[in-house]
Amino acid sequence: MLALVALSRYWHGEPLEAPPDLAEGLHRVSRVVDGDTIIFEPRVVVRLIGVNTPETVKPEHPVERFGPEASEFTREFLGSGEARLSFDRERLDRFGRHLAYVWVGDRLLNEELVRAGLAHYESHFHYSPAMKRRFQKAQQEARDAHRGIWSVEAPDRAA
């Protein structure tokens, strides 16, 4: 319930209360909120670094095309119920959510969402230039293959 209150406050532009500390390493998934937001035990909200999926739960905002698919992709990717979190320069966003790279084995959820055409790579945030190049390459692969948001029938969005 606390996580839902926090997300509601986030969507309405209010900063969240100080989040609990979160160490790098394995963490148990509590719930997938949408394609790029996950709640880990104990009620810690994590936002994927460097990517943005179409909206599905933002109040007073329509569900965006490929949003449900991005959410389902994230659920399936995290199917084991555990993921390894790693961090970069910025540990929290302006809403108090932890910013993380989310790994299952050697696969990176952030990158796989972009490669599947279910997320845009975000270049304007402060994170590793190597990861930016990695995400940009995955996005180009998705665009070239016309996957998901880059499919012919999907509305075009500038990268």
C-alpha cells in the first residue's frame, strides 16, 4: 500500500519521502508497475536507468501504444522473481525512486526492452557513456527491424 501511495504522489509531481537504502546485488521482485518501474522488497521503487517505456498507469493519461507489451515483457523477464541491481552516478531521480540497471543472469532488462522496440533510449540523463552507446545500438537494431514502437504502423517518435 505504501508503494501505491508513493507512486500516486510521484505521478502528481510531489517528491517522495526519503527512500530506504538499497545495496547493489540480488533483490526479490515484489511487483512490476509498468515497463520501466519495478517494486522490489521491501517496497523499494526502482526506475530503469536510461530507458523510457510507453505509459500504462500514469493517472489522467491514456495507456500508450506498446505500453502493455512493455509491462508484460518486464514481468516475463523478471519471471524468476529475483534480479541483480547495479547503479550509476545518479542513484535517485527527482521523485526519490532508485535508478538502476536490472540484470537477470548476464541479460540487462534496460537494454532488452530497447532492443525489443518496447522502450526509447534516453540520452539526456547522467549515466555511463558506455551504457548510452549500448542502448543507442539496441535502439538502432529495433528501428532497423521495425520492432514494437518502431514498426511501420506505430506512430513515429524522434529518438
